[in-house]
Amino acid sequence: MDGETGVEESDRIRYAGQLERIKLRIDEADRIRKEIRDERGVVYAAAQLRLALEEIAYASLVGNRSAMEQAERSLLVSGWDKASKSLKAINPDYWPRGISEFPGEDGNPSKWLDVTDGLSESDVARAWGRLSQILHARNPWHVSSDFKAESTFISDLIGKLRKTLSSHLIKLVGGEHLLFCQVGASPVRVYIFGRVDTDPVLETMPDDSDTSPERPSDAASLASRSW
């Protein structure tokens, strides 16, 4: 465990690995949607994205195996609404907080602001439900689904997930410290922040003199990365 941050290095590595897996799912959904322009593409992409949503939700629990297993059981038995309540009870900050960096001018420090066009926690239930509906067997007596509309929904969801995850902050379960994550980087980068008592999104970048292996050595490396 890092003596200053109170975060297990293994948890940081495990979270980065989880993000790599999620990134692959989102990229695969995008590839399938573009290459298979019919019902199959929509269904295959929806399966990848629903798994990605669930893995994003579980990711902040990487340091607590029993909590993750509890959340998994809740989702399997009760669906997303009850599962999200269980996740909030375990970790109120389980959903990643997408951020954008605005470089300072004339020597002023950069500022971070919340993204406004990503996928917020309050929108996840609706997205998960629609993905589940796409994956359900079709009733032959009902009107056929509009696959063009569903493909557009899939495309929009991919964009929102990338916006949210590309650069984000997350607090692991039981922790008092934030992780700063760059999913837009290759490989994914995850940095540990020291404890913060104010909103880091509205504060300055970390001090450049901090060259610990868990933190970048220069502010430029923290710039938001497109994905």
C-alpha cells in the first residue's frame, strides 16, 4: 500500500486492467456496428455495450472482492435499478466522473471541468434497459424493431461512454483518494492522487515536482486525450 495515498498498488493495476477490457468492448461494439449493417450488428454491439456498462459499474470495487460479488449477485437477481442502489450503498462514487482539461493561458494553471455530454450515472439505467430490450427475443406478433434507430442509439451511447471514460476521476470503494484515468491513452494510464479536501476538477494540476511512479512527472501528460 502507498503510505501517502492509502491505495494498494495492486488495486491501481487491477483498475487499469479493467479499463483496458472495457475499452476493448466499446471499440469492438463500434467496429461491429460499422461492419455489420443489419440486425446482427446491432445485437452484437448491444451485447458488448451492456457488458461494458456492468464492468464500469463494478470497476470501483476492485479492491473489495466480497463487495464486487455482492454487486454481481444483485444485478443477476434484481436488475439494474436495485443493483445501482446496492452499488451506491457500497460506494456512492462508483460511477466515473468524466472531465475535460482547459489549459491555462499566460502562465496560469490548467482547469478541469466536468464533461456535460457523457453518460451520467442517472442515465445508465435507461441505457442498460434499452440494450437489454435489444437483446431480448422478438415477439412475432409485435411490430418489428426500428434497427436504424437502434443503430443510432448504439452509436450515441458509444460516444457518450468514450466522453465519460477518456479522462475521468474515480474513487475506489473504501478509499479517500481519487484515481485519475486516461482511457484515451494506449495503454490506459491510471494515476493516484493524494487526499483532496476540495473539488479537484476546479483546482490546479498536481505539482510538477511530484515524480512518484503513480503520478505523472509533468502537467502536460495529464492533458485530456481523445478516444
